[in-house]
Amino acid sequence: MGRGEIFIDRLTKAADLQDESIPGLPVVELAGDRRVLIERHCGVTEYGRERIRVKVKFGQLCIYGTGLELAKMTKEQLVISGRIQGVEITRGCK
């Protein structure tokens, strides 16, 4: 963890802030097993019906499932729908 990340983590704990209120951090919301909302993404790096990879500030999110599709994509939000089987976070990926 870098110095900036450590500072933000300490600030969040000290101020008792929710992580989503820290500028720049992605927000990931899972609605059951049918929908994933990602805010503050940096683009899609892999797209398929069984796996979608999304770049975020600190690495990548990988969404696994069946029948996956991009239901909505804007600069601010990305919505993936289908049968979600898992969401994996990988830090430091390019």
C-alpha cells in the first residue's frame, strides 16, 4: 500500500467516513446475482459473455458469470447484467 493509500485509509477510519465518500475510489454495487454497478471506472479491458474486466484506479475488477453484457456504459457508470457468479478485485494490474 502506498503512502497516499495509507493516508486515505487512516483518514477514513479517523473521520468514520464511508469508503464511497473518498474521491477517486471506485464504487461497486452488487444487486443480487443479476447486476453489478461500477462507478468511477477507467474502461473495459476485456469483454465476453462469461467474463468482463474493468480497469479501476488501483487495479482491475473481474466479473464472472454467464450471459454477461454491458447494460449501460458512461464515463461515470458501468452496469453489467447477467447471471453474476463472482467479482474479483486485483490490485496493481495494468
